[in-house]
Amino acid sequence: MSFGEPNNPYGPPQGQQQGYGYPQQQPQAPGYGYPAAPPVGAYTGAPAPTSMPGSVSTARVLLWVIVGLQFLGVALFAFSAATVEAAKSDETLQEDAAFQQLADYSTGMLWGMAVFALAWGVFAMVLALKFNTGGNGIRITILVFGIITAILGIYPFILVGLVHTVLAILVAVFVGNANGSAWFKRPRY
């Protein structure tokens, strides 16, 4: 056998032929293997908002409206309690049926509702003040506040509480969406 024959298995390789000899080096497909790691300290998620998103700002404004309505309710409850207490001692109103229906309300209950409305309004004010500096815990507290306010607005005061219910639902939705989550979870340096 001579080395010049093209079919000689012991001769020098004549050139690469497909399927013969050593395994062929396949070019690597793009995306094969693990991707390169990002540089140290690089944040790969969505950028943190630097200013308050519009929906979150709207939620804060609505919370301030709830605060105003709460203080208006405090004034109405206190006025009703004082009026009922003063009118119970008036002899001319003892025969009036409409007054007797109003006098059935306990003044202690009216004062208690005034105190509860005041406390709920102060709590709403604190939450409204924490929008700029609060973290995710404040966001969750605002969500729970909105849900409880919506429920309380439905049950005892159906007509008057309808405004509270709508405002509280909007606050919960605006704080609970993706913009609210990004705002309250943003890094603070």
C-alpha cells in the first residue's frame, strides 16, 4: 500500500472528510451554556421610581379626603350627642314623637362614635403622612385600612358611608397595584 492512495487508512490525512476521522468541531449555537453574570452591584430588575407615581399620589390625596370626612363626622357626632343630651331635659319635647325616636339613641353611644371617628381619622392622617418615607409595611397597613374602611362604610351608614366606601376601595386599589408596590419597595439610601 502506498501512502498516496486516497483510501489508505494508515496514510497521512488527505483532508477532512465529513464523517471520517476525528469528531468534527461543531460551532456553538448562540445562547448555549450559562449566560454571563452581570457586573457586581448591578441591579437587573426594573428601575426604582424616583418620584411618586400618579396612582400612588392619587391614593394619598384620597386618603386626605377621608381624613377630612372623618373630622366632619366627628363634628356631626359630637353635635348630635350634645344636642340630644340637652334636649332630653327639655319638657316641651317630651311629647314629640320624632324627638323620642332621636332620644332613643344613647348619648354615650354617640360620644363613642365621635371618639372612634376621631381615632380613625388620626390613623388615616398618619398613614397619609407616611407615603413618602414608608416601606412595604406601610403599604400593607394602607391596604388593610382601605378594606376595613370600605366595610365600615357599607354597614352602619349605607348612604353616608358610600363615599367612604368608594374612596377606600380606590385607595386600596391604587396602593395595591404594581406602581404602589414599586414605590413602597424602592431602595432608600
